[in-house]
Amino acid sequence: MDELISVSELTKRFGPLTAVDGVSFKVHRGEVLGFLGPNGSGKSTTMKMITGFLPPTAGQISVCGLNVLTQPVEVKARIGYLPEGAPLYADMTPRSLLNFVAETRNMDAATRRRRIEEVGAKLQIEDVFYQPIETLSKGYKRRVGLAQAIIHDPDVLILDEPTDGLDPNQKHDVRQLLAEMAADKAIIISTHILEEVDSVCSRAVVIARGRLLVDETPQELRARSDVGDLEDVFRQITQAA
């Protein structure tokens, strides 16, 4: 499998605070990596460094063989990013937002139209295509945020809490979509929903206090518990950190 994400000894300090401390891992094409950790563990900071939105204090990051620090434009062209909270232009409609994002991704008019229709159907947002984003529910806003992340069909997806705010049916649909896309992409999902790890992820890492503690398959994580409970395992790992 192609190695699409490589993180080596990644460190981020904010003054005296070390938010990320020597984290290393790789993600190959076809893998979905679940990024787990308590609040303040360094998950979002790590994802922001991989996408080039935050510079690391130390360490190396490559995406699709490109150096994030020295080739930032080329890297961003290959990444789809859904940040925490998914900030969107409130006065735009979902369709105008997707057209704007596609245009900034240098798609021609015909490709833009085709991709907007495709991702609108996949994420079931056609019914609200022409409503101002500020009028949408949290679930619809989240789906619009995911739509802009996949509009250019990137090789790498970095998704921070992608199902936050969705109802159970919507969560199922998004997880199914991620599973379908996973075959030819490398995907990192930050989540606090452990059932998401079981349903979507091929691997899971656990991070706490900025340090990577575990990198295993969901099955290997379950085997750490006498009752096969992921929440029990997660609690044991993070409390021992």
C-alpha cells in the first residue's frame, strides 16, 4: 500500500506548554486511522500540523511524499480537511460555497458542476442547496463541511469529529460513505465516539498529554479488556498516562 501520511517525532510547544510531544505514525492508502484521546490531548493540534495550518516546533511531516513545511501548496491540494466546528460562510448557500471551494481548487466549470451534484447526493444536502448556511441545522452544516472537504476527491482526508451533531441515521450514512471512500484514500478521523472506531477504522491510535500511547487495530484494543469493551480500554490507557 502507498504511504500517504508520515509523521515523525512531531512536537508542538506553546510557550511552556507542550501540546504534542514526539508523536510518530504512518497512514497508508486504504487505511482509516481513528485518532482517540481525551479533551486537550493534542489530537486537533496534530491534525492542524498535518494539514499545514500550524507549524510544528520539531519533527517531520509528509503527505503523498511531499514535505508539509517546504511544499505547503502542493500538500493542501491533496488534502481534504474538516476542522473542529467546521467554520463556514454563513451568508452563502451550500451550493455557492461548494462552487467557491471548487473554484479555489482550480476546477473547470464542467467539473465543478459535476462534483457539486455528486457530493450533494452523497451527503444528502440537495434539499438545502439554496438556503443560507446560517439557517441550517447543526447536522446539515456538518454535512456541508464534509462536502467541501471531499469536493476535489483528495487522496488524504483529515476529519475532526465528522459526525458531530448528526442524528443516528445521518451518522450511519456518513460512516458508510467514509467506508466506501477508504479503499483509495488515507483517512484520519478524530472522534470521541468509540463505536465509530469499530464501524469505520482499520487502526486506532490513543493520544494523551500530547504523547501517542497505543497504535493498534480495534480488535487488538478490544483484546486488552476482559469484557472486550473499548470504553474500558480507553479509560485504562488514558488514566495510566
